[in-house]
Amino acid sequence: MNQTQSIQLRTDNQTLDLPVILGTEDDRGIDISKLRAQTGYVTLDDGFANTGACKSAITYIDGEKGILRYRGYPIEQLAERGTFIETALLLIYGELPTADHLERFRELLTAKELLHEGLYKLFDGFPPNAHPMAVLSAMINATSCYYPEITQMEDESTFEIAAARLISKVRTMAAASHKKSLGQPLMYPDPGLRYCQNFLHMMFSLPNKPYEPDPDIVNAINRILILHADHEQNCSTSTVRMVASSGANLFASCAAGVCALWGRLHGGANMAVIEMLEHIHKNKIDLKQYIEQVKDKSSGIRLMGFGHRVYKNFDPRARILKDSADKVLTKLNINDPLLDLARRLEEVALEDSYFKDRNLYPNVDFYSGIIMRTIGIPVNMFTVMFAIGRMPGWIANWKEVHDDTTGRISRPRQVYVGPTKRDYVPVEQRAAK
Ligand code: SDX
């Protein structure tokens, strides 16, 4: 990393030269690692909107220009020409895999696709209406109990096997929780199927009726997973890095990522978008009226699937997914009123100065749910799909933290705003409030 010029910070009684760290895309960070020691000050940045938590070589986003690249490769090219598994290897190891590496990893995914039979018993402990994200995070940690070696990640081969186990088994867990919620028999993975088709098989096949997906559906899942594979220091990835920084193992860190992703402002938004569109459609709500409600802060209503902390332009993934939704529904000859509604809602919003002034555009979640719904994935599994896609990005970030031998445990500071010193009061002397 090039260290170039510095900037000056003048405090009460001194002027400090703070080094500036220059990124490979000319992004700049002010190194404040000695600020508190030299001045007693800490910085404060609600939501870390202006704070770089790390240096990373995995994903680059330019929010103003709507650019997203994985290890330098534009998302548009990977979504158009790549596969999810080669994208996973790109994110984790930094290069597009050779044919041999890709084949070897695919064989590893097949070898690791089953769950230990003891894990299947755990599914019986969840109520049928258990949220799939709760099941997923629990099952990831439970799975790690069968592989004690992952707590001591000594070498690359142990890591690669652990990564393959996580990427492969996360499908099996997700599909099993779906089957359990339906009261249907579990479908075991089919070693003759590739990653996405195997997942669809486990989700939708029945013992007496195999599921034969249209190739366009398999391609749509492949694209959705690629588009969700990583996204710089988003909330869940930052959570994975925070947990990894304590020395926690890969499975524990990714299970924490699942929990962070669950929030409706993050990965839970894809479910909230469909619920919003269904609400508008079912109640025949006028779009301009709905937008007015969104603009009225007191309504507490947000236009789900719109806005982004980093993109102040179109989310490039939303463009790709909007196009995919169109193609998949046309190819399958499905007319989903929610797709037309989403398009009209986007038009009405983007004509309104409230959205334009705040740079609020559709994000990855605005169209993804329409495709998943068309495929038959239940709404409560949408965020699980996001987690399956994001798993390689979390693994890549975990590895980046784990491999950084100079790294320190993440431990932010604060500005204390609570009560100043006061003495203990015996209970009989405490006045009722
Ligand atoms: C993901 O970080 C990532 O990279 C995440 C992600 C990934 O791949 O990991 O891209 C995936 O999480 C996408 C985002 C999915 N979430 C949603 O679609 C939920 C709806 N969107 C928001 O709640 C919001 O836009 C966030 C959470 C995405 C971003 O929030 P910020 O950056 O904290 O923005 P903010 O809440 O400070 O809003 C700024 C202004 C406010 O108005 P003012 O106070 O200036 O008057 O914009 C308004 C907000 O009220 N605003 C919205 C809005 N989003 C922001 N108003 C209406 N509808 C919205 N969706």
C-alpha cells in the first residue's frame, strides 16, 4: 500500500501530521492510529459512514459511479459470463481459477455436500415456522462441532476444506430447513448435479417426483448468487471481520454474518420488498399516494429496496437483476403483476425530488425477490439465498483477517455520555421514580 502525503490536524495545543494511505483506485484514508495517544481525542462516526475499518483487496465499489468489481473484475462481466463457484474462488484466492483448480474444488464441494446424520436430528428441534435465518445460523455453528480441526486453522488445505464444507453444506442446510417447514421428506444432494441445480433439486424434488429445472432458472440462481457474493465492508461482512479479529473460527464468524444479514435494513430487505409490493397490489394503493406516505417521515414507511449507504447512483446489481427478471419471466411466460408494479414504483420514485435529492435508487434487493418468487423460492427464504450468495465473500474476508499476521483485535472506542461518578445507595434509601 502506498503511503503518500499527510494532512494536518490542529487541536487545542498542537498541529498533528496524519499520514494519508492511498488505495489502488486513488481512494484515500487518513491514518488516525496514533490520534488518541497524541491528542487524547477519538473520532466519532455514526454508522461508520466515513470510517475505513480495514485495508482490503477483495471488492471495490465506487458509489458515485455505480461501479462494483470483485478482485478487479467488473460485476457485469462476472454476472454475464461467470459461474458462482469460479466467482467464489476468485474472491477467496484473488484470481480466476484455472480449469484444474475449479474441477478440484467442485469435487471437494461434492465430497462435502452431505450433513452429518446427527445434524439432521437438530432440524426436529425447530418449530415448523422457525425463521430460516435462525435455523441457518444455528446449523452453521452446530456443523462446526463435527470438525474440531477448524478451530486451529493451521494450513491452506485445512482452510480450503473448511471453505468447501461451508459453501457446499449451506445449500443442504437451507434446503433441509425448507423441506422441514413443509413437512416434506428431506432430499439428499445429488453428486451428479452442479452447485445451483443441486440446490434446486434439494429444494423442490420429491422422492416420487424429481425436479428438472429450466436451464434459465438455473442460470438465474447462478447470477443471483454471483451478484450477492461480496460487497466490501457492508454490515454483515464487517461483522464477520470483527468476529474473525478475535481469533474465532470460520464457521462461528460466518454464523455471526448470517445474524447481521437478517436485519430488514440489510439482507432482510429482499423479503420486505415483496411484502411491500404485495401490500400495494392487494390493497390497490395508488403509487403516488404510497410515495407521499414514504416521504412523510412520521409514517415510518421506507421504500424498501431503495437507497444505499454507498451507492449514490444506480446499484449496478439492480440494473442486472431488473434485466434478468424481465428475461426469466418472459422466457417462462409468466406475467407477475409485482414486476410491473416494481417498475412503475421505480419510475414514480425517480421522478420525485425527494428521492433524487437524496440519491435514492433501487438497490440489489428491489428486483431480486421477484426472480426468486418466480422460481418458487418462498419469501421467508429470500434472505437465506442472500446468505448462500454472500458466503464466499464472508470466507474471503475471514481469510484476509486470518492471514494478516500484524492484525489486531477490533475494539472501537466511544464517547461516554452516561452519568458521572456517583456513590452506591442502599435499596431502602432509593426513592421510587
Ligand atoms: C443491502 O452495505 C451494503 O453494501 C449492503 C448491501 C450488500 O450487498 O451487502 O448492498 C445489501 O443491505 C442493500 C440495502 C437494503 N436495504 C433496504 O433496501 C432498506 C431501505 N433502505 C434504507 O433503509 C437505507 O437506504 C439504507 C439502510 C440502505 C441506507 O441507509 P443510510 O445510508 O443510513 O441512509 P439514511 O438512513 O441516513 O437515509 C438518508 C436519507 C434520510 O432522509 P433525511 O433524514 O435526509 O431527510 O434518505 C432517506 C432517509 O430517511 N432514506 C429513505 C430510504 N433510504 C434512505 N427514505 C425512504 N425510503 C428509503 N428506502
